[in-house]
Amino acid sequence: MHAEDHSHVGQGPVLLDIGGDVGALIVDLPASLEGVEIEIRPIGVAPPARLEHVGVVGRPADGKTRYTALFGQLTEGRYELYQRPDGPVTIQVAIDGGKVRYATWPA
């Protein structure tokens, strides 16, 4: 089995392509969740064939490391997030087009 190298993730700036009905979400998480995959799914509508998920990575900010999950392109609407593969829903968020939403994962 081939393991992918993701050591470069979190090492530089992130470019978001938002506008119109597309927004983004940044979730702050506890350091203990570094490397965990967080999945997001729409609430009240049929989910896409493939749900989006991202890994929790440490990113430098204000002289310290913040552990975040970044969802860079989300269509406007309400979403729920949980730890993959089948963790309980931990937070719900509303995404507005053209804006970045910030959320905090409970410790």
C-alpha cells in the first residue's frame, strides 16, 4: 500500500475561491485532533455522491500553532460536521456566499 505524503499541508498561505453563492469555513479544533479527518454534509438536502472531508492540521498564526480544518468552497446553506468515518454530529454551521465562517470544535 502506498502512503501519501502530506507533510507540506499547513505550511503556507491558503487561497480561497469564494463569491456568489460559495463561501468557506475554518474550524478551530483541539491539538489532540491533529491528523483526524473531519467530514461535512449539508442539512436538509440530499448529500452529494461524495462528501467533503479534510484533515486537521497545525497552521502557524500569531506566533503559535492553531489546529484547523479548512473547507475552501462550500455552497451557501446549513451543514453539520463530524469526525470520520461515523462520529456523532459535533457542530452545525450556516455558510453564506462570499464569506468565511469561523467555528470552534468543542474540546
